Amino acid sequence: MPSYISQKSNSSNEKNLAMSRPSLKKTSLILFAGVLLCLPAFSQSQGSLKKQGFFDLLTDNQATEVTITLDIDTLLALIKTDNYIPAEFRIDKKKDKKAFTLPVRVKSRGKFRRMVCDFPPLKLKFEKDDLKTKGLRKYNEFKLVTHCLEDEETSKNLILREYLVYKLYNVLSPYSLRVQLLQVTYQHKRHKAVKIKRWGILMEDLEEFADRHKGEIADELGFAPDSLYRKQEQLASTFQFMIGNCDWSYLPSRNTEFIKLHSGGIVPVPYDFDFAGIVNAPYARYDPSLGQTSLRDRVYLGQAGSAADLQGIFNFFKTEKEALYEVINGFSGVNKATKRDMVEYLESFFTLIEDGQRFEATFVERKKLEKRN
């Protein structure tokens, strides 16, 4: 059984937390040098690709505008199935660039969100021959995180919060999915007047991700935490704890993909963060069986047996603290209140890991809960 850590949220205390942003010193990088040296070699191979993939066409520091033309009624009627429907994906014209169009098949994906959301998350699948004709690489399957709620402002805020979580993990781990922020117009195929324009997040093809890191997708239904590459398991698990996410597991696999590197190590790749406390989605549920009484309560679901096991990872997170804050504060898409809320939630994590006794005590409390259950 894995060990757990839990931390109750304290909204009144979190609001009073000062935003600490000390300047990083070069010597601070030494703190986690041992961990970095233990990392398997990985490829930063976007620049080394012989030709572009479809995802590369969308890559932009800003949101990319796209249009997906499909039969919205049919999509919603088949929301509980895995049936694809035909659609068209168009990257809309930008400046002097022409619009780029490809046929695509679309289906609903996920479990909880497709049951409770006004609009389901989507899986996009292009034909490899179509990509080849356009001079693109073969990677053809993409997950699209869509708006869940009909209310436009709320759905925008939630999408942008979740997008920032992906960008936070990009700072911490090379084994993190590339994502692209989209402004998507869903054009009804049969009723031209029906258009839904919302924000979305496109994730890169998992096969392309595996190839970038000189590995392959591990198709098993999950892995015991102690079978994973140790430092990456600790990093991913601590990240989930930092953002307050309990909607994941390694065995069985839930909201985690796995890549088997050619070196033999198995690396967890987390995704889907809408249940995280830092996102704070109104439809998300906390888990009382883990001791949570609020969505913002943190619970450590990783393999560590004590706080001491995680000191190397904690030191690394501390060196990246300023970079994490900058991801949020430097993003113009969300307002000051949202930035402040997200930074204060991260700050409560750093305050916790600075207090060794308090953090160690959470292990003891979790073990008591395990015995009662």
C-alpha cells in the first residue's frame, strides 16, 4: 500500500499568506543536482523533427483560433458512446497565412465530464494518409479539453486555470505533455446559424510524446508505484499534491499515461487536472475516503513513506518556485484575482514543505485513517 499525506485547506490562512518571491541563486540549483543527474536522457526534439506534425501547426504563444464543423446534435446524442462522427478541422487564417483544413473524426471521451458537462471533452482522430498528403508526420490522435459549463465566463476561467497547470508541469518535468490553448468555434454542420465559441486545450499525440523521449507507450492498465522510475514518480506525485489533485492513480491507471523508455524506465505522465484544488471547478468532487472535507484539501497519493523520502524533490520544487509563480503572473489571460488565488494556493504548499514537523505529522494522520478504513 502506498503511503499518503493529507493537508487540510484553511481558506482564511491561505488568504493571509504573503507572496514570497526571493531571487534564485545559482547555487540553489545544486540542491537537486543529484535528481537531475539520475534522470534518463530525454529529447528536446521539436527542432530536430524532419518535418512538422499537425500539433506543430497550432503551436503559438497565444491562443490559436480554430473551427470544428460537425453535427453537434449527433455528437451530444452519442455522448455516452465511443462512436466517432465525421467533422472538419480548420486552423483559421492568421495575418498573411491561409486557413488550413483537414477532415477529422470526433468522439466524446472521458468518464465523469461527459456525464456532467454541458459539452463533452473530445478525442480527435485524423487520417494518416491525409496528414501525409499535407506533408505532415503520422501522429493523428489528440485529446481536446473542452468547456464543461455553458456559462461562458466560468468555462473560460476553468479552462485557463487548467491550461496553466499543464504549463506548471512543463516547468518541472521534461516528461510533460505539450499543450496548446485554442479558441474553438464549434460550427453546426446542418444549421449554419448555430455556433458555439469557447476556449479549449489541445494535447499532443501520445505516440509523438513517446517518440520525442525515445520510448514507447506502455499499454498496461497501470503500474505499481514502486515499479516506476523513482525520481519521476516522486516528482509527479509531489506535483499532484502541490496542485491539490486526488483524481488520479498509478494502479489502476487513472488520468495518467505511462511511457516506457528505451533505457527500461517507466515514466508516469499526468493529465486532466480539472479536479485539482488549484483549478477549483464547481462540478468537481472531493473524496471523503481520503480524509478530504474540501476540494482544496491536499492528499499525497505517492509512494513515499516519510517526509524525509521527499526532501530532494522538495528542494527541487523550491528552486523552481519563482518560475512557477511567473507562469501564472506572466499570463495575461486571467485576471488579478485568479492569479492571486492560484499563487496563494501554491504558496500554502511551499509553506507546508518548509515545516518539517507539520509535514511529517500528516503521514501519521494518514496512517491512522488507513487503519480505520
